[in-house]
Amino acid sequence: MIERLLARLYGRTRAARVAAELERILTRHRPEPRPGGWSEGDAWLITYPDQFQAPDEPSLRTLRRFFRRHLAPHLGGIHLLPFFPWSSDDGYSILDYLSVDPRYGTWEDIEALAAETRLMVDAVVNHMSVESAWFRRFLSGDARFAGFFRTADPGADLSKTVRPRTHPLLTRFLGADGPIHVWTTFSPDQADLDYRNPTVLVEIVKVILEYARRGASAIRLDAIGFLWKEEGTDSIHLPQTHTIVRLFRACLDRTYPWVLLVTETNVPQPENLTYFGTPDEPEAQVVYQFPLPPIVLHAFATGDGRRLSEWASTITSPLGPGRTYFNFLASHDGVGLRPVEDLLPGTEIDRLIDLTVAAGGAVGCRRLADGTGAPYELDCTWFDLMAVGVGEEAGIARHLASHAIMVALPGIAGVYVHSLFGTANDHAAYAKTGMPRALNRRRFRPVAELEGALADPTRRETRVLAGLRTLLAARRASSAFHPDAGMRVLDIGRSVFAVEREGREEVARVVVNLGGDPMKIPVGESWELLPDRTEMPAEITLPGWGHLFVARRR
């Protein structure tokens, strides 16, 4: 399998040599087997390594202590955003793939986290910091790093290239033999690796295997769709990119078969689903559910769940063995708009933009082929999006109701750290950095202030966290919420979103009121309220922006 995939990239002659080198690397990895798969208990925290800070303590140890004290067992895993030395982009401009930034801690701290909970690690393998040793040696003419980074003639036809940003695609650097123009998809500080060079592929395989060796339960392939570039094409989702993802999967299957490969592609759903691969040549086990945040936001902005229900009806069938979604509402990257380009008309997307501005957020843009800009993402905390125009009390109800939708759907649930506490936009950080994403990336310095707030039951932080704990407990309480369990969308009315999950032993229903007016909801006989399993009446009144989790034996 591995040599066949390599031949597609490099031809048979080079493929044999590269396959032999990979074989030597793979045979050095002989770990003890670990359990894999997923369950209804798989809800993972999304957090920065320095999110929680205490004086004179590495932040990874503070994170571990805070997680154990406040979040376990409600959350069964952590998606730890990049913890490597970096130069920009809050960690995504990596200087060294194989080191832990001393400001955060050590590899021992990473391994300690991984020993206590499932850990997803970012593999930022599309690009690397221009301040990294790899890039500096590339510029200096070091033969070992020749062809490590993707260059292009500035006169080449790059007009079809899909852009996630507005800056120029190529950045000029001075190399050993004169000026060179390097492909910098995400920022001038982030030089794209060149996978046409098989040595690059081999080095990145080593990186991915090292993350698995250190205890990662899942590896997230950041911005993977842009990995392979060809002048004159759109340079996204190219066949060579899919081949490389299959290679990564094949190498992990040989060594760490329990490690999940997760692809992050902020694009319309049909494109996203291609990263599952085929039964004969599998790629990721898990793909991000990118349409979910904007389509849920639209439902609450309008009080109308029809478009949400129409979309949800397309994901009702199980994806097949060993495949699932990573569901989330908020993340460090804001709410992407590309995934709903084929789901919402332009006027409705404009409504979401206006809502974001009203909530004190900002709108990030990308460059189109004709040189014009287009909205790309909404940068705002999820709580502020839910509370705009309705105030804190209703905002808490809407915030929890939106997460009820997320945890009810098939897949692994991802909860961004600021959603746990109902954090407001960080306007001071935005003003200081000029980065719209800074609005949604506040750090808790010191963590004692947050813990003090959590000790007060009247505080927003405490109430939001308590509500989310109850939601997650309801999800864990029934096997019907297993990621592989089927789902059907129920038609209760335009201002209600309702689904039925179908497990082997029981059936569960989730009903969410998308509007502010109370609604009478028929429940039926023999249903129990989750998570405490109290018996339900045949009909209840669901308050405005209320939600309901019930289950019964099959």
C-alpha cells in the first residue's frame, strides 16, 4: 500500500527508495497496544496550552490541574492547540515540530496529560515559520534542505489558487543565489512546505509518529487541503494531497492503529467529506463538521430552524465503520462562512455578518480569483453572538440551547474553552494586536480569578459551566448518543429543532426551542428525562430557548 501510494507522487523508481526509508522508520515504532474508537462520552475541550496560567508554574501543569479539578469527567479529551515554539499566529507558525515551548512545559507534561485523558495534537504540516531552522537553512543554500519549501515564479499563473487570506500569495526572500519567491498561503511568516520533495514527506511522517509515540490519541491535520500546490490549478484538495493523507493513515495503521487522524478543512461539506477516502484507501477517521456553527447561528438569529433541519437531515445515516464527525460551535478560528455558501443565500450570510458586528465582533476576509475580497469568517465569542440583542439571561439560555444541538448530533463533540464559561469578546487584545481572532482568544491570567468566579453560583461563568456539564451528562447517560448511532430529524415546527437518536438499547430525543416564546411539546409515554432518568409527563411546556433530552428503552 505505502509503495503504491508513493509511486503516484514520485514515480516507481523513487517510490521504492522512499518506501524502504519509511519501512526503517516504521519498524522502530513498536508501542504497547491501547484502546481506540469513540463513544457517547467523547466530548473534548479545545484549548491553548497557556489558556490557564498561574505564577511560577508551567501552563501545561496548570491546565492539567484545572482540567482534573473542574472539567473531568464531563469532558473526556483535550484538543491541545500547538504547544511548540512559535513566532506568530498564536502557535501556528511553528519553529520546531519536535520541541515543547519551555513557556508551557516539557514533553513530560504532554505525556502526563495524555496518560489521563484523550489528547488531540495539531500537526501543522502545510507550513512552518520563516524563522525556523529549516527555513533558514533552506535560504542559506544548505543542500540538506534544498527544495524543502514551495517556491514559484512570480510570473506564473496563480490566478485560480483558492485563497483563505487577502495578503499576496508569494513572499519575496533573499536566498543564497539571489531573490526567491516562496508560497505563503496563510501569512508572510508561514512558508509552505514542498511535498514534491520526498524528503519533506519522510520528515513529516517522523513528526506525526513522534506525536503518537508521545501519547496522542488523535492527530489533527491543520489546513490539510492546501498541502500540494500546482500552478494553473486551484491548489486545494488536489489528488496528491489525498494521497499524502492516505500515506499518513497507512503509516499510523502500521504502528499506532488506535490513533485517530482528523482533517481540518474549512470548506463546503461535499469537499470536506472527501477526506474520509474510500474503503480501499481510507484517509481520516474523523472530519470537522464545519457547516454546523454558521447554520446553528442562523437558526438562532432567525428563530427559524428549517434550514438547520434540512441540513441535519443530510447527516442522519451512519457514515460506516470507523468514520465520524468532529462537531463544534466555536473554536480559536471563529465561525467559517465558506461551509454555508451552498446552504444559505447571500442575504442570509449578510445577516450573520451584521449580527457579528452588532455583537462587537469582526469579519475576516479572503481573496477571490478576481482579486476582490469576500467574507471568510466571523470573529467573535460564541456567547456574545448568542447574547446580542437579548441580554445576559436570555444569552445564557440560547448559549446552552445551541450546545444542546451540537452534543445531540452524531460525532465527537468539541467544546471551545471560552464556550465553557460564556466569555465575552476581548476588545483590548484586538486593539493591541489588530488581529480580529484575538477577540476570541482571551487567556485566563491568573487562573485564580476564574476559579474565584466559579466559586460564586450567581456568576455567568458558573451558570454556563453548570449548564454545559448537565448537557454533557445527558449525552453520556444514553448509548443512543454514540457517534455511530443513527439519527432522524423530527418535524415539530419551524421554531423548533428536534432529533431522535437510535441506539441499540434505547432511543433518545432532543428538542430545542429556537425562539423566545414558550412552546408546548408532546413527549409521549415511557420517556425519561436525562441525565437523572426521572419519568416525563406526556406533554411539557418548553420555555423560550429551552432544551430537552429524553430517552426510553427500545
